[in-house]
Amino acid sequence: MKKLFLLSICALLFNAAQAQERVLNRGVINHSEGEFAPTRTNSGFGVKGGVLFTNLRGDGTDDLPGLKSATNWHAGFYSQFSLGSFFSIQPEALYSRKETKTDGGSMRFDYIEVPVLAVLNFTDNVSFHVGPQVGVLMAVKQDDKEIDKSSFNSFDYGAAAGLEARLSFLRLGARYYLSLADIGEFDNTAAAGNRALNDIKAGNFQIYVGVGF
């Protein structure tokens, strides 16, 4: 499953690069011509990264004393394809490091994530982003020591939404991701703290800066 997902990401990025090259060479995303043909002001590709604030929800949080949000980072690539002056599609490939802390220590989850977002341009410089997101768990660390991830849910899915401001080649955005998948898949013989993860879902608030080309 993980290999198939990583291959899909590579195919997505390759197709995005090919399509973006056609956009840049043509200047518009379709074959319309004339005064009202859409420009590529809401097209592009680039890199992005920023901070990520993780929070957990679910009945299992009651079994994790001292649970609190933790701050970490995310970074990756994006490509935006114009479908007109108001609407575009933006796929991304991100590496996200999510962390939680309790009285018993800290736990870190590393994911490769792929959001595919609809972008609605309110103005030339402000847009609203919304769409589905999937991810694959790459590693789990407890108190900075890598542990076996086989009892954790390897596949994550949910929805993301946020706002972005653009100034020349720079982008500044804020987004919230709501996961719909439980973190854990522990059996009944596991410790109570681990079993609690079977009924906990993650969310995170992101603030990022992007550089477009």
C-alpha cells in the first residue's frame, strides 16, 4: 500500500510538471482566445513549508493525562492549475511531522500527505482552499526513539481548508486539516494508553510560506 502510494505521488508530480510546462508555454490553461481568455495569474508551482500545531480529539483523549498540543513542521511542493480566472486545482505533496505530548512523554508521527484542493480566488491576491487529503504514516517516535509502527493506522484521510494571500512570488497561508481516521489499531492486549489511540483522531492547524515560480 505504501509503495503504491509513493508511486502515485511520483506520477502526480510528473504529470503536474508536464501540465505546468504546457501552461507556461501557452499562457492559458485552455484553447480559448481573445480578450476574455483566462490568464495564468492563478497558475504556478513551487515549494512551501511552515509550522504545524497538532491537536487530538475523541473519547480516547480521556485516557491520556496531560494531553496537550505540540508544534512541529511541514514542507513540500505544490502545483496550481487554472481552470479560469476564479477557479483552479492545487495538488500538493507534503512531508508532515506531527507531535503530541502527555504527562508520560511525547509521541511523533511522520507522514507523507497529498492534499488536492479547489482554489477559489476572491481577489487577485486572496484565495480560499478546500479539498480532500490522504496520507501514509512513515515513522513513529516515542520520546525521540523510533518504535514499531505496525499497530498504528498506516493510512490517513480527511479534509483541509484555509486561506492564502499572494504577493508577487510569495504566498502566505493558514489551513486546518481534519483527519477522519483513528491513529491506532492496537489489540485488546495492548496497554491502556496505546488502546486509547484506537479512538483518537488528529487535526492540525498550519501556517506556511510558499515560493512560486
